[in-house]
Amino acid sequence: MSFLQVRDLTVTFQRSGHPPVRAVDGLTLDVAAGQSVGIVGESGSGKSVTSLAIMGLLPRRGVKVTGQVRLGDRDLTALTPRQMRDVRGSEVAMIFQDPMTSLNPVITVGRQLTEVITRHSQASKVDARREAESLLRRVGIPDPARRLGEYPHQLSGGMRQRVMIAIAIACRPRLLIADEPTTALDVTIQAQILDLLRDLVSESGCGLIMITHDLGVVAGLCDEVHVMYAGRVVESATATNLFGRPSHPYTDGLLRSIPRMDDDRGAALHTIRGSVRDLVPWDRGCAFQPRCDRAVDACLAGPPAVTDVSVTSPHRARCIRPVNVAASSTSVSKAKGGVR
Amino acid sequence: MSVTEAGSVPVGKAPLEAGKPDTDSRPPARGLRGEAARRFFRNPMAIVGLVLIAIFVTVAILAPWIAPYSPKDNSWLSEVRPGVYPGPSAEHWLGIDPLGRDVFSRLVHGARQSLLIGVVSLTLGATAGVFLGLLAGAFGGWVDTVVMRFVDIMLSVPGLLFAIAVAAMLGQSLTSVMIAIAVVNVPIFARLLRGEMLGQRTADYVLAAKSLGISRAGIVFRHVLPNSFTPILVQGTLTLALAIVEAAGLAFLGLSGSDPSTPEWGRMLNDAQSTLAAAPMLAFYPGLAIVLAALGFTLVGESLREALDPKMRR
């Protein structure tokens, strides 16, 4: 049973003198305990705004959030700012992209950890410090007692991201949102961080929303994947189905864009033509239509509905001409690289 | 999994490798303050400034013991005739002024006045400025607007005119001078801190702190403020230099007190005016003292700025 239910989440940015912009449009998402859900999309697809909306971290002025974010039996969007502060950090927590800038440079790692622990529990300072030490050990930081007294700039990037993760899991949240947690890291460190995340999820049973542009990350980590384009989810499936039988032409294009080991060396790399800016507003048709190889006139007849493309497993695509269900040969094990 | 080898991406649950340490951990380094201090003390400018300040402060504190005579003692009046002012001698290192007082003793005691005015006016001005800046930076919105408009008004009043107005209201006194200099510095500190806090409020670590449910007060006092305070420290040191010059200027204008025998560098400059042609050195000594004291604080302030510059951090 999913404890996080996002229903019809819509985020609209309103600036005076500009037409309102729908950064996220009617997003529906479920996360069950111990489940990892990926949200994939390129820059501007609305994936980061989604995470901020779930966390209630969007500015109140100029931003309209509608829809429901149910965590357990509570609707987070209906909470007061004070109630939401109690939820953040204790029930939902977030890991950010850049560990270089996401830690406070002037206070020690230990204080940043104990601050969260004492904020959400009755723990004494001594207890909090002991807890902080065991958290650092848990995320794989050697000599945690010494590290507690150090400042972020004394740690490497991978270490800092481990510290960020330790802070995020400090109060045993039910939901962890990781917003591109590996983008700023070296490739070897990325793998370690993802291993750590996967391990934490399976051990603690918390849910994980992994936000990324990196299909490889999703392939290795997530049970379920939602692909976003221009603010809407265009395809939702289990990771296996998505990589095995991509239905939406956008997903298909993304997967084809990943260079493969068995490609001819001289062959041109596959690209999706156009850019994200070439889009049709969703209420007039399919936003991806200008870039789509399969586009027909009917694509601009109206907003495309979400259809089930598989009878055996949940697999939905927002497309009137989904790619032939069993046609693609791209498989999960071949996936690597990014979307960009 | 952005590993380099495509075929190696595991799909299922991988074995636990979380305990594996990063390979790129650096050797232990000193804390932030340690590194800044090391940069500071390696800077020759800082050392020169520190020495100047040390001399200035020592002289100011130990003035009664360093000065051979009382600064108000005019028992050498008989040695002074119009146009003839005894220069340096063994008894009077810097000579005797037209009113028969020992110049060196007056200069030494003058340091006391300057330091007192500098420290008190800085403390008052910086405290008020930091409070206003904190108010504006922490709350933003209409509080920010109201506070900053008030600060703008303060900034639009010329410092010297304001000082004269204060002296006119409260009478010529040391207190007036200190209040005037303090008030002039309030908007500088307020704007500095507010600007810095506004910049920090959008920093990633502030968003991260918000995502952990840290209260508004916690974010302001534990995260934003400590990260915004460096420029205040630098400005404080530089302001001391300015305050010494301003104090001398106000004293020169005769605003620093009704007792003309009080030893004050600015007043000494003023006194020397009437005999400038016959005894130029009487103007030179207090002038040099003002310059050296101000230079000391300026050098230290600039060196602090360089040492604390976040861009210098590794």
C-alpha cells in the first residue's frame, strides 16, 4: 500500500506581466514503503519543482500549488507552515544535488547533524552527538568521531554527500527525496552513493523518490519510473518495462540516444531533433509533437490522453501513437549515460 | 548507476558496500578560522597594522605612566615667547606648545581620547546597525522596506552636519562626538548586513536547512547570520580607523568638549594652526599620530578582508 499518494499535482508560476507557467501539470504518483520511484526528465521538465512541491518548499508568493500530496492519512498541501516544518526532516527529507553548497560552510558537520536530531526529538545533546556519530558510520564515513568536529570544506565531495544523506536519514523519514544526488560527483563516487541509497531504502523500508536526468541511475535503482516532459508525465512503468518496451516516442528517443557498446564505431549518434523550447501547450495537443518522428495531425487535435499500453503490467503512456509495444531492443542492462 | 561499463549495471539489490570509505579523503586540515588566521598572519600588511595598533593601544592604556608630565600642566609657560617655541629637548621630547605644555605628554594622552571615542562610537554604531540589518534581513517584506527607508534617511544626512546638530542639541562634549560618529555608522552596518543576509537566504544550504524543518529563527541565527558576519568584522575594523579620523575632525572644529585643555589630537591640530608658520611641527605630531592610528586599523581591516574572503577557501 502506498503511503505517499500524489494526486493531480499542479504547480503554476505566476509573474505579473507574464502569462502563468505550468511547471508541473496534473502529476499523479504513488510511493510504497521500501519502494524506489524514479522521475526522469531533462532540464525544465518539472521534476525538481515536483520535489519542492512535495516538500512544501516552493515560495508562497507567485506560486500556485493545487492537487493533493497525501502522506499516510494527511494531506501535506493542507498543513499550516508550522505543521509542515514538523513534517520536513522527520517524515520527509531531501538530498540535494550539490553537496559542495548544501552544507553550511561555517558550522561543523556534527552540529549540522545534531541540529536536526534535536529539532525533531527530545534527545539530549550528548545523545544527539552519539546518534550523529553512528549515522556517519552508517553512511560509510570512517573515523566518524573525528569527522563530527570538522567543517564541510575539509571533506571531499563524496564524503559531503554522505554527510547530506546522514542528515536526511537522521530522523528516520518515511520518504526520502533525492534530487540528482549524484550529478555533481565523480563517476566512481556516484556508484558508491547509489549503492548506499539502495541499501538504506531496503534496510529502513522508507520510500525513495529519485529525481534524475540520468537513465542509468534509474535503471540501477528504481522499481518504477515516471518520465516527465514539459511538466507532464508522459510515460509510467516499472523500470524493466520502461527500458524493455518504451512506449512513448520521447522515452524511446531517449533510450536510443544512449550510445551502446555494440554500435558501429562510425555510426552517427542518435538524437532527438529540436529542443525542449519547441513545445506545444499541452491543452492544445501533445507538447512533444514538434520533435516527434511519429507525429500526425491528430497529435494537435487536443491533449493526448493517458492510455494503458500493456495488459499484463501497469504501463501507461500519454500518446495516441505509442511505439510498437515489443519493438525496441534496448534493455535495462544496456542502459547507461544521461538524458541532457 | 552511471558506471562506465554498460553491462555491469546491476538491476537487483546489490550487496551492501556502504561501509566502503571514499578513496579521495584529504589529509586533515585546520578549521575555517585556523586557515583564515594563517593567511592573515602571513600577510606583512597585517603585521605592520597589528604593530601600529599595538603601539596605539598600549600608549592609550598606559598614558599616565608613559607621559612624563600631566597633559594639562602649563608650568613651562615662562619659556614660551611669541614666535619662539622650544623644540625637542631632553626634558620635552617634542617641545613645548604655545601655552607652555609638554607636547609629548599631550600627544600620549590624546591617544586615550581617540581610542575611547573610536571604540565607544563603533560599539554603539555597529550594534544599532547590525540590529537594523538583522531585522531587515531576517524578516524581509514590509519590515525590510520600513527599516531600509529609515536607514536611507539616515544615510542622506551628511555626517558632519549631523555631528554639529548633535553638538548643538547636547552641547559640546565627548558624548556628542561619540553619538554623532555612531549614528553616521549605523546605516553602513545595517546595509552591509542586510545585503549579505539577502544573498545568503537563497543559498543551497538554507534550502537544505528548510527541507529539514529547521525553524525560521534557527535558520536566521544558526545559518544565515554566521555566514553573513565576515564583512561586518572587516567593516568594524575599518570603521575604527574612520572613527579616529572623524573624532579628530570634530575635535578640530571644537565640538568635542568645552575644556580646551583636554588633550585631543584634533584639538592639538587646531591649536597649532595659529602658530603654524613659527612652529609647523606642532601640527605635524598630532597629524602623524592620527594617520598612523588610522593606518593601523585600515591595514588590519584590509588584511582581514583578504584572509576571510570565501574565494580564498579551498
